[in-house]
Amino acid sequence: MARLFTFHLYPSKESYLVSVLQELTVGGSGVDLGAEICEQVSIPKGMAYGALQHTRHGLLVRDYSSSDVQSDRLYWPIYEVGPEDVLHCAVQFILLVEKEATFHHLVASRFCDRHGPCLVVTGRGYPDVCTREFLHRLMNVTKPRGVPIVALTDGDPHGIEILCTYKFGSKALGFDSAQLAIPTLRWLGIHRYDIDRLVQDVICYTSKT
């Protein structure tokens, strides 16, 4: 009965098959099918700025250290990295920040110029697949030089969840963690004891319900 009802919602068997493949790859069923096999395309939402060049077949795709004069842009949305693309990243460290507002502040204050060469990246909250894959590729590129990748997230459950998604992978895409996780990622903070140390007044912490 459920199958008849399901087919009634879709105009053809082909569209029903597409929905099943989407469930297998995106829905987190645990079946080991890559998104590329089923033609699942994720639009990047992350942003980056710093000493990084992205090339394809020897041609420059994006220079994350340059600004867009016409739009006064100081940063660039992360461009999807293909299997044949090359990332040239001559940095001392990579800083991953949870908050988009924090990212904008660091870029506007010329953080990379004063403390670089470095790269600042944000997934604008909970990270998408493209941002995680982008950072995973950067980890592989910079690992031989021992470049640290550090994360600046909140010390609340939401911030820690974001950190763990970057570092260990997500449950929904657990079968693809080998291509997405960043096991070398280190948590820079903010920790709860940082607030206890800097603020003298009594703070009432709220629990996540």
C-alpha cells in the first residue's frame, strides 16, 4: 500500500528512482554510494580569504588573496575543487571560524596581512559538503609541512557539534568521512574557562534543552 501511494506522488518510475538515490546519498542511509555517482551537486556556501591559489590545468581559477575592486569584495566564496584541481597554499596556519560575522571582522581588519601568511575559512555556521571537502583537500596539501588547522567556535553544544562535524564527519555522510573529515583539526576555543577567567562577575549558563 505504501509503495502504491509513493508511486502516486511521482509522475514516473524514473522520478521515483531519482528520489530513492537522493535518499541513499543525501539522506544518510549508510549505503556506500558517493554523491558524484548519483550526480549530487552541492552549491558551496563557505568563504575564504588568504594566501591560496586554486588552479585547473595550469590556469588560475581563483586567487583567494586578491580583492574584487568592482564590488569592494575582500573575500571569495569557496569554489568547488575538482579531482584534477590543484591548491597552492603557502601559509603558516589555517584558521577556521564558525561565525560569518567573525570572518568578516577578521578580513576587514586585515588579519592575514598582520599575522600571515595564513588562510581564514568559514562555513557560515553548520558546514556544507563543499566547505568540508575544501578543507580536507587543504589538509592533505599542507600536511607534509605541518601546517596547523585550528578552529574558532563557540563553547556551547552547537559550536562543539560544528567542530566535531569538521573533525570527525557527520552521521548523515558517515560513509564519505574519509573524503570530508579533518582529523588534524584542533579546537582553539572559545572554551567555557576562557569566559570564567576573563569575566569576574557571576555568569548564569543556560543549558541546551
